[in-house]
Amino acid sequence: MKIIRQAYYLLLAIVFVLFVYTVSLPVDNVLKLLFAVVELLSASYILQHLFNFQQQYGMLLIRTKKGVRFVDVVAKKWKKYWKYAVEFGLVAGFGLIYGYFVTKNKRRYAIYSLITLVFFVLMGYSLLPSVRALKFLVIGSGAVGGLFGFGLFFILFQAFKILTIPNTPAGIQPVIPGTAGFPFFETIIAIIIIAVTHELAHAVIARTWKIKLKSFGALLFGFIPVGAFTEPDEKQLEKSNIQARREVLVAGSTANLIFFPIFILLMLPLAFLASSMVNGVQIQNVVANSSASNVLHEGELIVSVNGIQINNTKDLSYILKNKKEGDELLVKTDEGIKKIILGKGGKIGIFVKEVVLPSNKFFFAILSFVGRIFFLSAQLSFALAVINLLPLFITDGHRIIFEELREKFGIKRAAKYSAIIGIITLAILALNALPYFT
């Protein structure tokens, strides 16, 4: 028995090494994703046998009853404010029209509506600052349908682009720690933060309605925490009134939406402090057969581009933002002034890094690490808030739609109608993933 257990530990170590190697490969394609998923499934199987975890569809469920008393105290102490938060969540989650019918206090409804409108105006102008028509569509979809409408508009618009415009990128991206854009440790910490805030919100609101909590838990996919869960008494939840069900179900996305700007505000001063320590931009690597090959070299310091001083990577990105293939750049480095003709997509063909004075390196590393955690927490928090309200069978949004239909048509017809809505939404989402397979 001891030998078998040791063999499992050895296998787990081998799978972990293979997974780290896979995610560190300098490619992003379906094959890489497939290998990573197989490795994580293998890890789930091994961990299940080692620690007797419950497994569902390759996911490991770790349950506990610890923390229920804490949730009771929190729910009772600030009950009024939790009520306000989820009322706002229903308006911001499903739009002003839906919010009008489910919010009894019309004065509070007006405040929630104003905050929702301001939020989507800011989203429209920040996401699409130069595309006027799309800007108003973003604002309109958010005002009419909230996060649900915004999410539906986004996947519909992206699906349309994929079907009509060649080389349109995928509209969805799997979040795998260690892959491009998702540094390993920072992403894992961010996932834990947003999962805990999401599920804690469900638990607190359930207790404000005196619905019992059976357990809390974490959800693992192999080595990686991918979520958490709160397990309320489903029979009690089902028997509760429609407003209780609405509020408990929308609570998670509401928490993610509220924490989205909080994470950004926490990130900004760290980003400012980190950028103040940067002393320039250095070429880390030159892409073979690119515009920069045989012109720029690894290790060169970029001083200016087209006469504009470059202090950090943001300065460089800003200059290149509106450039296109064939545009000419005069790049001044510590080796002299060099002319670059931009290649496909307006790319130079270099990877760069920010240079920090040796005396600041330690503090810069700490600030950057924590800043990336807050940035990823904001990014993933907003994404989860939106995706969780789309009708995708396993989401809270699907359950809310089912509960509303159940009130009007009964369980059988509600199940049928919500399933049709879910299938249509899944089909649109599948179109968003089409570029990965073409």
C-alpha cells in the first residue's frame, strides 16, 4: 500500500513537470491546450486517489463546514447593506427594465440605474473610444440588458466578425496559469480571490434570507484552483420566494462587479510607483525575419521613437497603437538612429523589457507582482461577472432565467424554454471559439 502511494506521488510530480513544460512552450494553439487539459485531468485522477477527494467531470471538490458561523455574523451585522448591494446587482446584472419590476423602492432603483448607466458609459468609451456606433451599442446593451445584455452583445458581435472578417481572433480565451497573458502564480492567486469573493457573497445573501448552508468548498482542476462553491439547502432555496432566489443567485456576480473597480483602484498606485522606478526599455529578443531583424539587436536600449522619448513599455505601445504595415519609424537606441519599416499588423518584431536601476529591483519586483495580481483580479472578476449571468446551463444567469420563467409558466415549460435559450447561447459561444480550430 505504501509503495502504491509513493508511486502516485512520483506520477504526480512527473505530471506537474510535464504541465509546467507544456504551458511554458512559446506557442498558443489547440494542441497545447489539449495537452494541458490531459495533464490536469491526470493530476485530478491521482489527487483523487491520494486524498479521496470527490470528483465530478475531472474537477475535484473539497468540502468544509468551517466558516458558517462567520458568515452568519457578517450577514446579520450588515444585512441592510447586503440588501442594497444585491438590489443594485439585479439592475446592473439584467438592465434597467428588469430592475424596475424587481426593485420595490423606486428611489433606490433610480440610484442603481444612474450608477449602471455611468458604468456602461465608461465601459463604452474605454473599450471603443474611436468607434462611435459600437460605443453606443455597448452603452445601449448594458442599459437595456445589464451585464447579461452586454455579454450577449459582445459574443454576438464577435461571432459576426469571425464569420465575415478573415483572421478575426477568437472571442473567448481559456484562462490557464502559465500561458500567454496569465503568469502562473499571479493567475492562481487572482482566481482564488475572485472565487472566494463570489461564493462568499452567495453564502452571505443566503443567510440574510435564513437559508441554511450545508458546506463551503474549493474546486480544483488538477493542481489549479478554478473556483469555489457554496452549498445552500436547495430544498429551502426552492421553497423561498422569488425575490430571495433572485438575490441569492445574483449575489456572486454582484460581488465580482463591485470588486472590479476596487481591484483597479488598488492596482493604480502600485503601477505608478513601479513605473517611477523604470529607467528605460531594453530589447529582449528580435523576431527572425521581422522588420527589426538585422537592424535592431538584443540588449539595445531604446531611447526614442520618431523623436519621442521612451521611458517605459507604455510609451512604446502608445506610439505603435495606430501604426500600420509599411509605416516608417526612426528608432534611436544607445547604438544610434535606425530606420524600421513596419511589417504585418504594424509590428516591429521585438520583445522588450523595462530596465530598472539595481537599487530598485527588489521593490520593483514586489510592486509588479502585487500589481499583476490586482490587474488579473480586476480582469477576471469582470469576466466572471458577465459570463456567470449568461444562460449557459451551469451559470447563475441560466438559473435566474429559469426561476423567472418558472414563476410565469411553471416548471416544465420553464425547463424547456430555458434549455432552448441555453442551447442558442452555447452555439453563439462556440462560434467565438471557431478561430482556434481554423
